[in-house]
Amino acid sequence: MLSVTFADLRFRYRQFLIAVVGAGMVLAMGVLLAGLVSGFAWEINQVVDAQHADYWVLSHKAEGQLTAASTFPETTVAAIEHEPSVTQAAGIAVLPQVPLILNGKTTLVNLIGVPTTGFGAPGDVTGSGLSDRNDAIIDTKVHGQIGDVLTAGSTSLHVVGKVHGRTLLGGLPVVYVPLATAQQFGFGGLPLVTAVTVQGTPTSAPADLDVLTTQRVEDKTLARMSSAIATIKNTRGLMWLVATIIIAALIYVSALQRVRDFAVLKALGASSGALFGSLCLQAIVVTLFAAVFAAVACNFMTGLFAQPIAIPVSAFVTLPLVAVGVGMLASLVALRTATGADPVSAFGA
């Protein structure tokens, strides 16, 4: 029966190749959607870890979300830094979805005000750090160059450095500016911050502030994207369903074309289970080839998304398992055709 199954695969290779490519593209999109979900966590991790903080202090109203932009007085920074168990503390101001103009085009960015030197200043910068209040360090997704001028409201910012992989809120690039500049732009010059980054262990904070670990801030900030993540996961489920339909259509047509063959095989003593197993094996082989195609193709499709794609290893581990499941489910549509073949028809005209 195995030789018959693989002989049919070779004989109808064009049909199966079309299904491999079609289902493979759908499976590749499923893998990319898994990478899209992981990308939300990855970008938050990149921005939060770049501050090299052990703890974060945020307003209680922010509910642990870095991008909530809930403010409190900058004087809190000094109070926290004076605690015996704290080594360093720095105030930052995160202003989400700020429109900047570059080369006549408006770009939404996440503006982050930080200290210009020492703890809290951005690291891993290509170019120079912040020194003047009108300096800016941009993520590479802004598509600007060192020396370019950004316009934020009535403020002109000069690009002095670049960083890579600093985005938030689904791929919106981060732009670092001096804290005073962010305060002028977002708070009318008032000495306010949206977070305090801390090295060491703060033991107390005012009643309206929360002390959170880095991991807690990442988790809470990611929770803001929960609706988008749920939508993407549902869409990924639809991708698996579409792949199942593609393979099912192929196997059903193949079964219809092989009715006479099934009748002959039954006349020669093949059981209904063996015939269905042949179709099931074909479906699994096709979907496994589609999974291999998907694993390769998805690496060339990441550029289709503005959001960072961080495909987890688990996505590639589960891909062949999904492929086998899809193949077995798809083969069910041809169950009746395979098992219902009449051996008598093998001897008909």
C-alpha cells in the first residue's frame, strides 16, 4: 500500500505541488502571526531593558504600564535616590504617539525624555549622546540620518545619534530627547515625570506611586496590547483552518480520481482502513512539505509588517505537529469515497 501511495504522489506531483505552495504560504502566515505576538513583548523588553533598572516607580494610575503617561513630580527622583538601599535613580518621561515632522512627512513616534548623561541615558547609540536640549536620538525605523532636523510642534530637534530595535505600541519608533525637552513639549515645562528608574531596592514610595520590578512593568505594558494579541491569535487559528481546507480539497479531488483504483485494491483484498490510511498518509506528506516550505518562506516575509517580528522557536517546533493535524483532519473529507468503493466496479466497463 505504501508503494501505491507514493506512486500516486509522483504521478500527480503537479497537483500536490500546488497544494504544498498554497498551504505553505498559509502556514507561513500563521508562523508570522506567532512572531507578531512575540514581537509585542520583544519591543517592550528592548525599551525597558535599555534603562538597566532593577525597579521602576510609576503612578498608581498607570497600573504598571510604561506607556500610560501618568505623571508625578520630578522631586520624587531625589527622594528615592536618597534611600540607603538605592544606588541610582533617574526620572524619565514617556510620551506615546507624538507626531514629528521629518523631511516634510509626519511620523508618529514614542518620545522618551531621559537624562543626558549617567544612569538613565540611552546606551548602544551610533553617533553621539544627548548633550544639548535640542538633541535627539532616533530609532532606525524613523528613517532619518544623523544631522537631520525633526520638528515637534514648534521645537526643532537635531538628530545626533541612532539606536536599533527601540519601538513600542506595535512598531512605533522611539525618539530619545533630554528630559527637559520632553517636559517642555508634553507638560508645558512643568517638572513632571512618568516613571523613575532605580538601581538598587527602593523600600518606600508615596501612597500614589507603585514600585515595580522590570518584569512586572513589561508584563503590565504588554497587557495594554491584549486586544490586538487576541485578534492576532484568532486570525492565526483561521490560517490553520484555511490550510486544512486547501489540503482537504486536494485530497478529495485525488480520492475522486482514484475511485477505480480503490475498487481494484479492494478486489485484491485491501481493507477500507488501509485505503483511508493511504489518503491520510498523502495528506500528511503534503502538509509536512508545506510546513518545510512555510519555515523557509516566513523568513523572507517579515518585511511585510511594520511591527517587529520575533518568531519564537516554539512556532517552528509546533509547525510540523500542526501540519500532521491539518493533514489528518483534511483526509476525513475523503473517508467515504475511499471506504465506499465497490470492488465489483473494478470489473465494470
